[in-house]
Amino acid sequence: MFHANHLHLVISPGVKKDIVEFVGEYKGRTTRTAWKFGIKGKLWQASFYDHFLRKEEDIEKVVMYVLNNPVRKGLVPEWREYHYSGSLVFEL
């Protein structure tokens, strides 16, 4: 079974919900979906940590940091080999 210790989400600036509401709904929907597949137990911790990119931050550095999480954890030697890495929006 796959186990993750964290998740990175990118929320479009057009989303009209605040971050707490959005994350709460996300956790609820993914938990219900997991239950349908027979996954049992607690999936999410009660709280969460958020970080908003600021104009002065280098987005490429942040993206590479996120993509290299599986490498730092020793799951793969190169981020492109990690099945769960990628983007639905950008070519990587």
C-alpha cells in the first residue's frame, strides 16, 4: 500500500474559498473516496501547514524542491522516476 507523509496542492487564484474551507473539503472528499475502495482508518491529520508563494520567491526553485521530495526520502534516485510526480498543467 502507498503511504505518503504530505501533499502539495496548487490552488488557482480564481478559487473563491478560503484555504481552510478548501483543504477541509479536499480531505473530506478524498477520505470518502478511499472508503469506497475499502481503505480504513484515519487518512489526514487534524491541522495542516500552508505556504503561499510570494512574488519575490523563485517559483522554479520551489517547484524543484517539491519534485525532489521523493529523492530526499530515498524513494527514487531521480524525481522523474517517481510515479506520483508531475503536473496536470505544465510540461516538466
